[in-house]
Amino acid sequence: MPAAPADLSLDYRWSAGSMPPPHHYAVRIRLDADGAEVALRPGYAGADTPTWTVPLTPTASDREVLVTALREAGLFEADSTPRRPRHIGGSGWTLRVTAEGRSVSVPRDAVAEAGDPAAVEAAVRGLVPDAVWADLRARRQAFIAAPG
């Protein structure tokens, strides 16, 4: 597996879509040369909604798996824009990636044109250890259950 480019960075944003509380939530995963972090907001943005941010320490192998998935999906091809109507409704995600001196910003639909969007999403979400996901899910459940 080839090494990840030194300039690899990404910003992944996922949202549950338009849903009534408490079902809506959003996730952001950021990666750059200095490390990574995952943030979860358990509801719509507002003064009463926290955002929990957890620092991550991805390994070289994690970065290599990610870059392989991005390459296989064609994200570094000359044209990675969607050619069909964009997905409407439901959950969705966008991804901004910089690698090998090139930056691309694509919605899930653009990935679907060239490769497997589930593989790309799994590789990005794979940067977050299972224990961190479990902790964030538990925090969200506690937030939902709290009176208010």
C-alpha cells in the first residue's frame, strides 16, 4: 500500500438531514498533518446544543487505507463533479480533501459517479476508533434523555 501524501488533509461533514428533534445530529471529521479530530453535535445548532470534540491519533496505516479508498473512488481524477441530479432529502455528506498538491470538494453523489461512496465513507469514519464512537453515542443518548 503506498504511503499517504505528506499534504493529506480532509474535512468530512455528515448530517442526519431534516428531522425533528431529537433525531437530527451532525458529525465532522477533520484530518491534517498535525492529527485529527471528530466532532458530534447531538441536535440542531443552538445555544443549548453542545458539540463534543475528541482528538484522534490516526496511524500511518489508517492514512494509507484512507488514501487508497479515495484513489479507488476517483477523487483525484481530473473531473470529480456529479453528472446527474444531486441527492435530495435524507442524510448526506460532503468531503473536502487535499493531497498531492490538489484539493477537491465533493458531495457523496460525485463519489457515486466514480467509485463506491460507502467505501469512502467507511475509510473516513474508520479514522475514529470504535471506543470513541461508542462514547459519542452514549453522550448523545444522555443528551436526548436529559429533561429540557
